[in-house]
Amino acid sequence: MKFIRYQQLRERGIPWTRVHLNRLIKAGEFPAPVNLGGNSIAWIESEVEDWAKKKAESREPVAA
């Protein structure tokens, strides 16, 4: 299992602010982070990848 930090989310193309991510997490629309201790949180890489894959699969087809 690999953890990724907030900056790594942004590097992977997830552009949202921490505030917006918290809204999505509370709504169940983004994976919840893991508390690593102190003020440190991270996300499980495989959960973020699964979320991204599901988003891509659920997109509406574009009419040609």
C-alpha cells in the first residue's frame, strides 16, 4: 500500500483545493484520507486510482 500526499494529488491532475476536497469527502464523492498522525494526512494511492477510473468510466459519451 502506498500513501500519497495532497501535493501528489495535484500532480496527478486533481486540481481542487483542500476545502473543496473536504466537501467531496464529506459527500462520499472522493476517498477519505488516512490520518498519519499530528497534522499529517494522506490518501491510499489505489483508492484514488480506483476513484479516477470510475469517474472516467461513468462519463457521458460525446456525440460525433
